[in-house]
Amino acid sequence: MISTTHIAIAAAASKTLSQGNPLAAFFISWASHYLADAIPHWQYKLKVSKKWSNDPGDLEKIRKSSLPLTDYVAVALDSFIGALVIFLISPHGSLKDWLYILAVVAGGPFPDFLLFLHKRFSWRILEVLRKFHDSFHSGINLSPYPKLGIPFQIIIVLIALWIAI
């Protein structure tokens, strides 16, 4: 699932459950990521993902290599769009409002950031979190079917934003 979708779902989940508390919003957004990944979804392919596997030998090669700039741009643009949408639909008059938005934007895609760290560093806790994350993913992958997957993802975002408004 793309970051924009995770951020929209995080906003919907944290709006009702966090009562505007930024710390609660971060953890609710983080948790919502795992539940969202259980929904069949589409995601764009990163160039480096072709190299990524969980084989220890492959991980060592990845940890020593640099990531393609296009991957950074894709993830940054995706996250920026999600952040912009949440900014536009959320109140942002006080510091607490800004912290709430930041918590949602950071918490929604946070498990994917942890996966990125896992690919770069060999910390045991990251391996545990990767296995936990993988256990939630739907067995139905819509990535090979963009004509179905992209509209489905857009519908998920629109429903989440409707709830978050």
C-alpha cells in the first residue's frame, strides 16, 4: 500500500480514537498501518525492491549498496501528497493541531520506514518488526493489476478521507 493511503487511513483511525492527542495519534496511526496492509492493495514498485529479499546474503549486498534516487523521489512525492491532503482537511491553528498532523503523517507509514531500516541495518528488533509486519499483509497482491489496484486504492483513500473529515 502506498504512503498516501496509509496516511489517509491513519487520519481516519486516529481522528476518532486519539481525541486530538498527538502521541496517541502517532501510535494509532502506526497500528492502523498493519490493519490496512491486511486489505488487498496495489503498490508501486521501487527499483531497489527487485533486489530486496530476506535472504541474509542479499541483505548484506543491499546494506552495502546505495538506493536509486528515483526510489527516494517516489517515496518522498507519495508521502508529500499524503501529508498535503491531511494538512488540507485538518485544522492547523494551534501547535497541538500541527503536532497531531505530524503524528498522523509520521505514524501511518512508519512500519514501512522500519522495513527500510531493516534492509539497511542488521538490528535484531528490526527483524522482529519485519516478521510482524509481513504477517499482516494480504495474500492478495493487486500490484500486477494496476487497472484494478489503483482505482481500488483511490476508493480506500476516499473512504478514509470521508471518515477523517
